[in-house]
Amino acid sequence: MKKILIYSIFCSFALANQNNLQLIQKDKKEYQELDMKSIQTKYENLKSSWIGTVGFSSSISRYHSFGEKTQSNIDRKFSKKAAISFKQSIFESGGIELQIEYAKDKFNYDMLAWENKNQQYLQNIYNILLEINKVNLQIDQAKYRGLNKEIEEIIKRIQYEAGKTDIIELNNAIMNKNLIKKEIISLENLLKEQEYELAKYTDLKYQEIEILDFSLILKDDFMSKNLNILQEQAKVSMLKTDYEKQKTDYLPKIYFSTGLDYSNSGDTFSTTLKDTNKDDAGGNVALGLEMPLYDYNKSTKLEEAKLEVLKQKAFVNDVKNEESNNFETLLTKIDTYKKHIKTIEDNIKLYDELIKANEISNQAGMTSMYDLDILRNTKEINLYDLKINDISILQQYVKLHFQTRN
């Protein structure tokens, strides 16, 4: 029944992560796949490590006596021996059951660690992907700001030529326009860097990856499904089982053993004797009891194992506290971005009103086309701010999503 349960757990891990593995860079993907197989193999080995082994031994020897030669010595001149043995523990005061339980606990811990690492890869992929989208938006946004700076330069140049402003203001306008150009160059370089960073985790281009519909997770779900917490809790179970298993090392053990042996001795080179070969074969069955009577380090070994359990329990509480605060920090960031969005939306409404009013005054010849262009460009800049803040919120959702078991 336990074998079926573990197999079911293994399959659920494998199937749940198979599609996600397709995104991961081929070398990392291969490592993850091999690591999963290694974990399964270690489990199979560990759960059956209590099963005894069949032993075989054989020898051939030549006997030489330094004393008086007798018929007995001659008969023992050459000998052959062979034996097969088997010893199996059948009762270890609960040790066998705990060994199997420990194998299951370690498997669960190892698979959670595997899944956590896999989720971290995916979190990096989607976070970088969103960062690339954000940088692309920032580049387009900067171009609109550049258009406004060009208009400001034109206006300052006209004013300077008309004697209505000094060279300092014109120079500042030119420098501000050039700063935007430098900013665009920096953003384009950042975009390339992000593409190289993405290539560390996936062989796909960012255009080939679909952004999932991430959403907010309730705190109770975040805490109950948090992979860091689940992994450390699994380690508590593993250490606790190991502690209980170590205690059985000092309790009675009953074992069953059996063996078959065969021997042959004689002087095969003797020509004077008709038959000097002697064959002997036999077998044995035994039921035995083992128990250590005294171990100087018993108390310290058990105390050390117990302390490891207590330390891990304390660490789990610490991780829970950290993850709880991380969740609240993310909520605060999300709330901040939403407030920014509300402010930007109010600004856009204001710019819509200003654009309508300016269009009327422009048609009447009361304002220049430059004023209208600046207002329209500024509205576009704010629209890009909306999209950038939406992506920033999505990045927080990505962190929540990939830190939990889905």
C-alpha cells in the first residue's frame, strides 16, 4: 500500500511539472529530469536497505605438513570449499517499519526541494519576461518624452531668436533632449541584458513565451501551500523519523539465517591410493537475537538527533514568520502600484479635458499646435505608466504563484 502511495506521489510530482519543464533551458531541464530519477532510485534503495543479502564464498588450498607424513596429512593435501549464506533481520523493535517510513519522508523532502528549485527557475523566467515587456514599454514611453523635449527645444530656440529667453534656457532644453536619447540607449542595452539573462533559464525567445494569467493568492493559501514552508516541514518529519529509528539501534533484534556449505579434500596426485577424495556437504538454519549491551556514545548520539529535530522545528517557525512578512510586503507593494494607477487614471482624465479644450482654442488660433502635441504626448506617457504599473503588479503575483504549490 505504501509503495502505491509513493508511486502516486511521484507521478503527481512528475505530471504536474512536466509541462513547466518544457520552458526550462535544455541543460537545466536535463539536470532536473536526471535529479528526479536519482531521487526515485535513492528512495527505492533506501526503503529496501533492511533486506538481507545472499552471500557466496569459495576457496581452494594446498596443505603442507612440516612434521611426519601420515595418511591424514596426505588426505588433507588439497581442499576445496564453497558456501552460500543468507541472513535476514525479521524484527528490529520497530526499526524496519521506521526505515521504510524514513525512506518515504526523505523522498517527500527531496521531491519538495526538487519542485522548489523547478519553481524558482520558472519564477526567474516569468519575472525576466515581464521585465523585458516593461523595458520595451519604457523605451516607447521615453520616445514620447523625447518628442516633448524636441518641442521644448524648438520653442526655446524660437524664443531665443526672438530675444525672449537667454542661451542658458535653450542650452538646458538641448541637454534635456539629449538626456532622453541617452536614456533610450541605456534602456535598449538593458533590454539586451535581460534577453541574455532569460537565455540562462530557457532556450525560447521572449516573444515565444505566453504570459500566464497570474492573480492574487489568499494569505491562508499562500502559507499552507508555500514550498519553502512545506520543504522545511518535510525535513522535520524526516529528522523525527530518523531519531526514532536511531533509538531502535539499541533495542533487541531478531534475525533468521541459513547457509549451505560444501568441501572436498584429498590428494588428487596420489597414484598409490585408490580413493583419497573426501566430500562433505551440509546446511544450517538459525534464529538469533542481537542487542547492544553498552554504547558509551548512546546518550550523546540520541541527544544530537533529538536536538536536530527541535532545531528544525524552530527553523520552520522562523520560515513561517519570514514568509508571512514577505506576503505582507508584497501586498503593500501591490497596494502602492494600485494607488499609482489611480493617480495616473485621474491624470489621464485631466489630460483628456485639457486636450479637448486645447483643440478648441487651437482651432480658434488662440494656442499653438505645439501645446496640443505636448498634451497628447504627455497623455501617452501616462498611458504607458498604467501599463508599466500593471506589469509591476503582475511581477508580485508571479512571486506569490511560484512560491506556492500549484
